[in-house]
Amino acid sequence: MIAGLTYAVLAVMALALAFDYVNGFHDTANAIATSVSTRALKPQWAIAMSAAANFLGALTGTAVAKTVGAGLISHQAEGQTVVAAALVGAIAWNLVTWRLGIPSSSSHALIGGLLGAAAVAAGVDAWNVGGILGKVLLPLIGSPVAGFLLAFLLMVLIFNLFRRAHPRFMNESFRRIQVLSAAFMAFSHGSNDAQKTMGVMTLALVTAGVIPEFKVPLPVIVAAATAISIGTAAGGWRIIRTMGTRVVKLDPVHGFAAETTAASVIYLASHFGMPVSTTHVISGAIMGAGSSDRFNAVRWAVARNIGIAWVLTLPAAGGAAAIAYLLLRPILS
């Protein structure tokens, strides 16, 4: 496969792995912010565990990769320049939000980039509207709502089961088992987010004629899994502080509930090929767990700023990708 790679394809592959790396350190907070803030894990151990679990999760399937690489834009818009521009737009938005400490969605940055670049290359008719509605917009709205409600209900169930337990017993017990929920969260993150990079890498190989059909090659799977785990190991402390301390003050029981419900929602979405935002889901779950004590326990002003970033991600990354397409077309075409 290596022998058939042109400079344009190699450039796209490098950009894809760079995006995967940025995705890793940008979204590290999704997996470890709650366990670090509740002191269930020391930061260094949390990051190491998260990196390993992300790698393993990335090896579990390719359904999301097929959605991203073959289900959002038509064949007439596919090409090396479109893919490269999409990645540039996504990376740019990720770096801006990371610098500001805003937990935005790497997934929707990539999807917005693909749609923006495709629109400039072939018009909005190139969008697969059915795939966008069914696999992007509905999960975009439904997954954080599901995270919020399930985390809230799980907290109510836990409080009823342990209503006579001493607070110290609760804290110590859930601090221990939160290690498992954090690992599950990191594993589910890898199962969804790394596949998006696999999707665009495979799309680049198909459009270049290197492989005959959209089937994710094993080297692509391993490369994407490795890049996201290395990025995770680098950490993203700005966003970790926002997710772990600024949205709501978390006890170990809240962290356990948020991580368990968010990881379950994300892993189920991965099974059905839905590229959901792990950031959206864990943010919703954290708010749901915090609201179970009292509604004003959540710092809704911070939550509002996160929500604004969610709304802006698709158009902002799409706009950046559109500009990148115009700049890259003379180089890669």
C-alpha cells in the first residue's frame, strides 16, 4: 500500500494523524477530568490509564469510520484537497478552543470541516442530507440529553440505595470504583473518536485509488489508535480544569455516575456507527449528576459558554475548512 501513495495522499495522512493527536490531548479531559477532580486518580496515572484505554477502544470496530468516510458527502466532492482542508479546519478550531480552555467537540469539528470543504468544492448538493440528519444532527442533540438524564437517574438510584450510608464511606467506596468508570470512559472515547480519523484516512486512500473500496486497512487502524493515545498522554490541562472543577463541584459518586452513563451512551453510539461528541456527552452527564443534589449546583454560566462552543463548532470548522480548501487547491490538485 505504501508504494502507491502520492505526495498528496501522504500529506493528507500526516494531517489526519496530526488531527488525531490534537484530538487526543484536546479530549483527554473527557476521560479523566472527573477522576482527577475527585482525587480518585493522580493526574499522571489518570493520563497513562486513559492513553492505554483509548488505544484499546480504537481497535474495537470501524462502524463510525464508515459513517465519517463514506456517509456524509457524495463521491463527486471526495478528493485529497477536500479531506486535507477538512482536517486543517478541524485542527484550527480544536487549537483555538484548547487555547481558550473550552471543551468543544473534535468530532463535530471534523464533520464541519468535511461539510465546509465539500460545499466549496462541489456545492451543498454534495452533502448526504440523510446521513447528516440521522448520524450527526440527531445524535448531536440526543446524546448529551441522554447523558444528562441517565446520570441524573443513576444518582437518584444511588442515593436511594445508599441513603443510610455514611458520607465518608460513600466517598471512599466510589473513589475506588471510579477508577473503573474512568477507564470505561477512556475506552469508549477511543472506540468513537479514533474511528473518525480512520474514516478520513481511508477516504483519502479510496479517492486516490490506493485501495478499491471503503474498507479500513489494519495499518490505518493501528496508526489512528497510536496517534490518539499519544495525544492523550500529552494531556490537555486547560480543558481538564474546565470540565473537572468549573462546571460543578464533583464528589466521587458524581464522577462515577457521570463517567459510567457517558461511556455507555458513547459506546452504544459507536456500535451503531454514530460519530457522537464525547465532549457533549460527558458534559451533559456531569451536569446531570451535579443537578441531582440541587439544580443551582451547576455553574450554568460556564455551561452556557460550553453550549455556545457546541453551536459554533460545525459552522466555524466548516468556514475554516472552506478557506483552507481555496488555499490548498492550487497545491494539491
